Amino acid sequence: MSTFVADHSARLYAIAAAALSLIAYYVDGLPTGLILALAAAILGTGEAVQRSEDRKTHHALLREPPHVPKG
């Protein structure tokens, strides 16, 4: 399960951010404090996702490119 989350962290973040936006818009009576706290949590999660994606990119740049035979 953790490899799934690590492999698809940006997609899962996008789903969570979209769901939060839809819930905040369509559910009446939610306290403003709750919405602001969830928005802050989403921003913090986005930072973690960005760092994870940057780490994957850094590791990919350090790898030797695959050999492609000329044909």
C-alpha cells in the first residue's frame, strides 16, 4: 500500500484537493474554521508531495540511461 501511495502521490493529492473544494462548496453549514484548517492541511500535504516528486526526479537523473540499439 505504501508503494502505491509513493508512486501515485501527486494523483492522490489532486483527488483530495478536488474533493475538499467540492465539499466546501456543496455542503452548507460547515464552520469556516474547519474549512480553513483543511485548506492549510492540503497545502502542507502539497509541499510533501512536491518534495517526494522532486526526490523521484533527482534519483531518475542520477541513473544511467537505458541503452537503445540503433536500428
